[in-house]
Amino acid sequence: MRFLRLTQANTGVTIHVNMDQVVVIAPNKTGGAVLLTTAVDKDAARIVPVKETPQEVVAMLDAGAKPAG
């Protein structure tokens, strides 16, 4: 599993996102990114807005994200 420490857009809280479950990284209107992840329910998805831009998220992944903690 590859986890990234990102900042939740709505609250400013640091969250750990399992990037193996992220299927889409898209820009949002505020300059951050929206991550679309798979959910426990097979036919469901979860939307996670973060303050980091899509480019920053991809750069973190390319840098070899280590497990958070």
C-alpha cells in the first residue's frame, strides 16, 4: 500500500490516503485536487477533496511515497 499525507480541503486536517484505492485525481475549482477512491462497498466511490494540486499529488507518488506513520 502507498499512503500519502495530504490536507483535507474542508477542514485543513492532515489525512492519510491509501493511493492504491485512488482511481482519479482531478483538479477542483479552489486550486486543489479531488481524489476519487474506491470504497468498501463494491459499487460505491468516495470523493476526497484535498488542498494539494493534482501535480503535487503525482509528484509525491513519483518521489516514492513511503507508508505514513
